[in-house]
Amino acid sequence: MIGKIAIEEHFVTADAKAYLPALGVTTEVQRHIDDGLTDVERYRLPEMDRNGVQMQVVSLTADGVQLEPDRSKAIDVAKGANDELAEKFLKRHPSRFACLAAVALQDPKAAADELERAVRQLGFKGVLANGFSNLGDLNTAEYYDDPKFLPFWERVAALDVPFYLHPRGPLDSQRAIYAGHPELLGPAWAFGVETGTHALRLITSGLFDRFPSLRLVIGHLGEGLVPMMWRAQNRFDYAPFGKVLKKPLAQYLKDHFYISTSGNFHTPTLLNVIAEMGVDRVLFAVDYPYERSDQAASWFDNCPIGEEARQKIGRLNAITLFKLQGLAP
């Protein structure tokens, strides 16, 4: 398929590079990732062209701003990343890139203000946070269902832009179950557990009852949530611990979440997500440069989903969700 739009693609700034988690990959793979994160013209655009990707929606890579426990430094890193993203990608190649803002949720009001600046002044199409935020020290995690974040969510709703909840690993103090098994940390397993749990916290907090227009995106074909929603609902009905929601848990997922294919190129899982969520809620993504664009494109272009569904997932849903003017639906 020509004209794909890949919606979870990453870059890094010099300031944010210090926060990159160790990947445990070979030197060759690490060099490929480093080149991909920092480059635009030499590697990124040719790889897009080879694989039928018309546009990337680019965001600051994990752990990004969220790992900086100093509030003022986090605010500066976010602003610097957004300015560099606008200059390096959007201004030089406006037909090839759209951007998601980095925000320092260590300060919810500052995050809301920076998001508004990025949307209104820089032309960004949404916001991405790399999981929970550290605040004060690296042993403190703040999740975004806390009432202190309501002013931020109010601004997201007012700006009418999507929020991408991207993974990060759990706090070091909460990794006992992974002891002796570093291969399970990161994208192999821990990322999905962390992000899926965070998404459920947002749902069960009543956030979407308060802000019914909010739209969130999660990657990797749903972080394991989709096939587990029936069981989550069944046990929530039995023991809601005093929480009262207007809709079933799975309905919040269907009404407020979009799911991308980033880094999970598995046809049976995709078909399950389409069956549960509907084809209009699924979007193509690679997870560049951590995943191979050729692998993602070859899989997606050949999976048995029908051409109408392929066009929606590969392109049209992203145009609608991110309001990508100038790209014909």
C-alpha cells in the first residue's frame, strides 16, 4: 500500500538522550536506532519512501521528559524538544511529518500550557507522554488518573487533540517480579503490563465520564487490553470497591481509545482488535526506529483484511483522528 501514515515514530534531542533506557541490543542494532532517532534526511525519509510511508507522526522517544524528576528541568526539556521537532521535521518537511508534543506532567498546568503552545503556535496534532512521570526523585511515580491532572485533561479536551499513552518500564522499586529476567523488561512484556494498567486506571477513575470527548491512543495492538476486557468487567462487577461508572469498561475502550499496530505485526491479534474495537479505531504504526519499517510494511500490505480496511487502518483513520489537512481522505 502506498500512502501509509505511521503514527508512533520517534526522535530524540541531545537533552533527552540521557534518559534513553538501556536496550540490551547488539552494537549494530544500537547504532541503527541512534541513527534513526537523530536523522531525518539520510535514513528516515529514504526508509519511508522504500516502504510506502507517506507521513510519520513523530514524538519524543521514551523515557523522554517523564524520567526527569526536576520540575523546572522537565519543563525546559519538553519545550526544547518541541521546538526542535517543529524546526527539524515540520518546517523542513511539512508534507512528510506531523508532530505530537512532549509535555512535562511533573507540572500539570505547565504541561497544559506547553501543549497549547505546541498546537496553536507550532502546528502540532496532539500530545504524547511516556507513561507515568517521576517527580522529586526516581522512586516516585505519578499516574494521570490523580485529580491533580484534571486541569491538564481539561485543556486536552478543549484543544480537541488526541493523547498518546506510550509505554515506559516500571519503577526500579517495583521490578521484583522481573529479577533475574531482564529479557522481560521493556517491549517484550513489562511495557504492555505497565501501559495497560495505566489505561485501566484512567478508565476506572471516571476520567471519561468527566471529559466525554477525550481521545487516547495506545500502541502495540492494545498493550494486551483488548482480550482481557471481559474478565476485567466481570470482576469489576463483582468488586467495584465503591466506584460507579456510566458505562462498561470495554465501552470506554471502544468509545475513547484508538489502537495502533506499532511493534506488533501479528495478524490474529490485529483481526481480534478489529473485531472488538471496529476498523475505524485501528491505525498503522511502525515504532521507528526500534522496529523495521520493511517488516511492518510487508506484513500490513499483505495481511488478509480487505482493501477498504487496509486504507482505513493504513491512512484514513489517521487523517481523521489527527486532522491532517492537505491529505485527501
